[in-house]
Amino acid sequence: MRSAQLEGLGSALEHAHALGVGAATAGLQDAALGGLRLTGPGVPVLAQAAVSSATPFLRAPLLARMSAVQLLHPAAGSSSGSCPTCHTPAPCETSRAVQW
């Protein structure tokens, strides 16, 4: 994957993480929780910890699917230099899209 794509992926992951922390913070402070509602400066820290600990469980299925795609669309292609699935020069567009 090209450097710009990696930077884009990194930025997208950071943005998604920040959105998750924001959602968790709002959820912990939701008035609908009544007496269980959390307030104070510790809420963002708890939200960050919650999102960080959940991330591997959310990421695992996605990584498994990407691995399956890489098996079908290997970056090196077949011995002929083409993608065995797409039959286009390797690496095919699909392979490039899932490379880290």
C-alpha cells in the first residue's frame, strides 16, 4: 500500500476512535441513566479506556475478512504474475485495497 494510503488509513482509524470515545462519553453521561449517570472529569478517561479495550474485539472480524481477501487476491499474484482471481496483472485493485 502506498504511503499516502497508509496515512489515510491511519487518519481514518484515529478519527473513528475519536468518534467512539465521544459516543462513549455521551453515553456515560446520558440523563436516561438516572442514578447510574456518570459526571466529572473522569468520564472521558473511562470512555477512552472502554473504547480502547473494545477495539481488538471489533477489529478481529474485519482483519479475518481482509486476510481471506488477501488469500484470494495475493499481492504477488500467481506464477504468471497475474491475480488468480481477477486475472489482471498483480497486484490487482482488490489486493492493493486491503494491503497494510
